[in-house]
Amino acid sequence: MTPKSLIGLAVVTAAAVAAAVLVAGGSAADSAVADRGRVLLPDLVQKADSVDSLAVTVGKDTTTLTRDGDRFVDASGYPARIDSVRKLVASLTTLTIDEDKTNKPDRYADLGLADPGAAAGAATRVALVDKAGKPVVAALYAGTKDYTVGGSRGGQYVRLDGNPQSYLVRGSLDLPTVRADWFDARITDIKPATLAKVTLTDASGATVDFVRTGDKLLPAALPDGKAPDEGKANRVTAFLQGFDFTDVRKETPASIGNTTRLRYETTDGLTVTATAVPATDDAGKGWIRIVAEATDPKAADAAKAINDKAAGYEFKVNTIHTEMFGWTVASLGKDG
């Protein structure tokens, strides 16, 4: 699907919005429900195709996705899942007001509607912008969900930029739960059984090969004749099986010198090298670069598929893998 599909989204969701209004409709003398059934963002159905970028702020972190030809990309240029963009916009169009809530800013935190940077009760802020940099609709703050309204989707507390009134709406935002979910984060899926050899080079330059011993790949020779720690060996050899990054950024100018490298060679001629990006502090650790090559023509397509995703970028690994990229050859042996 392409961003042009957002144009079709306006037509597709128009019926859904109408249905939502019918479900939520009704009238009451109580001023708290005077708006019941009103579509929160009525203009979005017709303006969905003009969305050129979106920014989602959670806490101190903002993910911004911008239209780039037939796709949306983040600040690094890495492509987002177009379905994630469409689901978010679609969920916004179907929000209908169930009840007016507080219009007092000092009560926002009770509903999870404080500003995103607030220490307590912080909301998620969503802004949709057109090509001219103008809001397509008012930015929305999404707070606590309420599953007592709205059917299977439940409801959610929300407020809009420029309007102190907050609402309980039927429906809720369809947002990725973590940043990596905006992307197709799967870079490799190489099963340990297909590996012929793995080579670890640590930051000191020491190197060890993992060679097949029965159905396992274990370090061939370790300092002081230590036996290999099979748990660590399994973590190394399984790293590329279903590897999903947790974050992505454009390749930095960091010079790759003495740093940990893991080189994986498969039985069908594919070689993949994962290299740790040097870090000056703990916060900077856990970023790697990935490069694939084909040592056999039959692996050319597989190498290209990996490089098409990985070239020019660096990927954040999870905490367990961050620790792994700090291992030395000597640390691969059993203690005691």
C-alpha cells in the first residue's frame, strides 16, 4: 500500500464514521452528554489524503514520519509501515464523543491528558501536518483508555490543541506500542542450523571461530584451555535468527576500529557481519551495523535483501544483545 491509499481511506472510513455516529447517537439534557455522537475530527475524512507528515510524542521522544514519494519515512530516512500510518489516521476519523469531561488543565493528569513531558498522567500527542506545514486537523492528546464504552475498541480520554475541553470518546487511537513497531524491524532470519561457522572478534582484536560440534556451534579454542560456556555460545549463534531492531538511525560518522564483530557464514554461501558501533558511554551502547555478502552466487538474492534494508543505517539491539556485543574471547569460557 502507498500513501496515495490515504485518499481512498477518506471514502472507506466515511461509512465507518457514519456507523459510529449512529451507535453513539442520542440526546440528553445533561450538558455532559450534549455532544454525544458528534465526530471529534469531522474534517479529517475529507483531508486524509493531504497528510504529509505525522508526529507522535510519547514522553520526551517524538517519532516523525514524512511522506517521501510512495512511502513515509522517519528522520533517518528509514521507511515506515504504511499500514501503521493508515491505521492511525483511520482510528482518528472514527472517534466520536461520548461525554464531555473536564476543561480544567490542573485535572488533565487524572485522565492521562497532561502534556507528554509531564511527570505524571502524561498523554500521547499526535499531530498531522500537510505539505505546507499546517495542521490538517488540531493536534490530539490521547490519554487513559476506558473499556466501559465504545464496544470492543473501548473508549479513550482525549483533548485537542487550542481547546481546553476534554472528552471521553468512543474508539481509541490505533498506535504502535513501541517505536520499532512503526517499521518492518526484521532484518535477518538465519537459523543456527544453517550456519557453517561464526567468528567473533572482540575489541582487543582477539578472534575465535565457532565450529560445529554435533548439532551445536562452539568456540574452537579459548584462553587457558577453558571449556566453552554453551549458554553464551547459543546466544551468539542464534543472534541472526529473527533479528528485529528496537530503533534505527542513519549511519553515524563513527570510525569502526577496535570493536566487537560477529561474522556469520552459512552453508549456502551467505555471509553476514554485525559490527558494534563504538560508544563513549553506556547510553550510546547497543548500536550495530549489518553488512551481507554472497560468497556463492546462489546467495546473491539473500545478501541483497539484507543490504537493501541495512545499508546506510545503524540498528539498536535489545539489552541482552547489547551485553553480548561487549563480550571478549576470554569471557566465552565457563567460570571456575
